[in-house]
Amino acid sequence: MPRDVPAGLAEALDAPLNGAVYLFRLVRADGAALGFTSHDRTIALDGMTYLPSPGVAPFAVRWSAGLDSDGTEIAGALSHDLIADDDLKAGRFDGARLTLSLVDWSAPEAGTVLLFTGTIGDIGVGERSFEAVVDPPTRALDRDVIELTSPECRAAFGDRRCQMDLSRRQQTVVIAGAEGGRVYVEEALAGGAFAYGRMRMVSGRMAGQDVGVLRSGADWLELAEGAALIAAGDRGVLTEGCDKRWATCRDRFENQANFRGEPFVPGSDSVLRYPGV
């Protein structure tokens, strides 16, 4: 049990029978805050209403004395209207911030104990259930703190370093149909211009979500995910993409002054190219 347990809650937990239940607070990337509890009744605490969702529970929570990247997993049944199959598949919970606490449902005023905080990572969706990996805050320490050299541009297309005006490289489209991972649009597209770009859906089941575009043609788009949730008549806003190569930046966008890569730095393979003896 972690330290800093409120005295009232500690006393309740030491009893032969107690009313300890989990509280799940989820804050999605779109700002929506949702509260759930493993209890079968609603719990109101600190301005948040935790709705009953007894089918949701963590697999395990483990603490360590150091900075190990300990995580956890949560699983549950798709039995609550606020955790819908379509929302999970559409990625609305990707990157959501999770706070897991323990409380005595019979005396929530006795306080809570924080068990875990983290960010929702990979989500697996079954026929009537889901599983989600939760990454701890210490996972950020695994990232490189400085940039490494690369032949490709390290800036995100259109960000403050790239400085491309993407508002001039957008197109509104209406979906004509979908097949497999590919969707067809009613409008004519510049062949290949939207590869590596994105489509922000403005209607339909994926409304409000960004979908990555892998390839594009004269009237079709191959999507990274979500094609099964897009139907004829849905509308989206396409934004062109960039393959981050020097030649593309120079010839297509004339933005070489803002290229953030080192295309002319010799790679490790150049060390192997030497005259034989």
C-alpha cells in the first residue's frame, strides 16, 4: 500500500469488511473529463461524478522505489454509453490522461489514495470488451532529450519550424464510398499530394478526429486507420502531407531555408566504402 493514506481511509481499509472501490478519472485529448467507479452506485467527490462501471478494473498496479517505467493495464466490458466501441476505434481515448484512486464508497469524505497516473497508450477492442495499456509519466524519460542528425526533416509539416502555411494546402471533400482501408471522394484530387497528410472528419461517426493518409490518387485516399468507420456522405478537410525529403522541400514547397535535416552528412555506410587492398 502506498504511503500518505488519509487516516480515516486507512482505518476503514483495516476493517475486516470494507467498501474500498476504484475511481477512474479520464481526461481525453479533446478536453472531455469522464469519471467511472468499480462500485455499482454513483459516487460524487471533489466536483466529479463517478458513474458506476463495475466491469472496468486494473490488471495490476506496481510501485518501485526508483524511476522504473512501471505501467499498468485496464480492462472492461463495453457496457457503458460513455465508453462506446466506435469511440475506442475512432481513437477518442488515445492519449487520454488516467488517474486511478481508491476510496471507501461508504465514506468518500474520508479521502482517497492515489494509486496511479498515466497516459492511455495501445487500446485493443474485442467484440464486447476492451483492454488498454497505461504508460506512466516516467516513460517520458525514455525519450531522447536532444535531436539526432537525420537526412529527413525533423520538423512537423506546418509547425513553427517548418513555417509552411497549410491553410493554402487544404481541400474539403465528400466521401463517395469506402473499401478496405481506402476511401473514395467525389472531388478530384491532385495525385499524390495528400500522401503523409491528414484528413479531419467534420461529420459522421469519426467527426472531430484526424485520420492519417498513407497514399492518395486522383479520387481515393488510403488511410492509416478508421476507414471502416467512414461512410458515403461524410465530409472531411484534407491537408497535404510531406515525405520530409530534401528534394521535396526544395522542389515542391520551395521551403529549403526551413529544412530541419542534414541530407548531405555522410552516413555510416560511407565508412565501408574504401579502396580494397
